[in-house]
Amino acid sequence: MRLNTVIFDMDGVLIDSEPFWEEAGNETLAEFGIVLTEDQYSTTTGLRTREWIDYWFSYFQLDKRDAKTAENMIVTKAIDKIRDHANPMPGVDYILQFFSERNFTIGLATSSPMDLIQVVTEKLRIKKFLKAFSSAEELLHSKPHPEVYLNCAVNLNVSPLQCLCFEDSFNGMIAAKAARMKCAIVPASRQFDHPKWGSADVKITSLNHFDDSVLSNL
């Protein structure tokens, strides 16, 4: 089936927000005496905040009565940091224009809450390109479950087989592939050569490096 739809993850793909999520998460866990290594943090990238907290509270055997407070702290911190300091990822304007000129339907599927979707789409001035948003925060499952991508496809009124997704995380890549969509992975530079990206249909260093030749090979 011919590709005619593109769905973007948000954090780490459209906006350089991952450092601020990491900062917010680490600041919050530090209040409970916990410090994550870089490798530990990367294993849970792409999860919803409540699942991220649940995972690490379970891992470190923290009292889960504090989990909701910790979740709210992270979200509030992250939104403030991203609004004030985050920059667009390289190639955002280019890639949205690229697919718009080729008459692709464009959507967004993210684990982040709708409040952050509003902040980011306004900050980047990209709402005009996006026909639908899907937040896993409002769904039963989060990535690596495919629900957020399938939900976005329903909102866009397209078949998953017509969709190409852009992701930066392992959990996101698994979600896109489980939805039977094509996946272009744009990993962080320090993880670019990791073999875990083998299930992606294409791997690129930047949105600027996606072009007609790459599209034609999908």
C-alpha cells in the first residue's frame, strides 16, 4: 500500500526536549535519594510519565504513595523547562514542508500530555501542518504498545499500512512497527550506532537527511 501519511513523535524528533525531561526526572528522583545513570535513563525513554515513575519506584523499592506527587512534579518541571529553553530539532521546518508539498497527511503521536503538545506546537508554530494529535496520556496503553499510533491513524482516517513514523526512541520504534507502520529512526548521536535500531526501516542522523531517494526506498 502506498505511503500517504506521516506521523511524528514529538519529544526528541520535533523538539529537543529530552534533556529537559531527563533533567526534570532526575531532579524529582533526587528528592527521593535516587540517581540514574545515562544507560538506566535511556531504557525508559518514550514511556508515559506515570509509567516512568512506576518503573523506577518499583526498581528502587520506593513508597508508591508518593508516585502521583512525583509524576506531577516531573510534568510541571518539564513543561516549564521546555517552554522556556527547548529548541526545535534540526530540520523540523524542512521535513514538514517536504511532506506538505507531497500532499502527505501529517499527524503527531506522543507519550506526552496534551498540555505539552499545545506548548510545543505553539512554540514551533507548526499547528497548521498537523491534521491530528494523539497523546498516549489519554489512552489505555503507552509506547511500546502501538495504541497511540493506531489511534492517530484512526483520527487521520488512514490505514496504518499507509503511514510512515518518525521516532527517536527504542520504545517508540517498537510501537510504530507493532502498528504495522514504516519507521524512520532519528536517534540521539551518542546512540546512533547501537544495534537496537535494526528493526527500523531507515536510520538517519537528522530530519534534514530525509529526501525523495530515502522515501522511494521505503
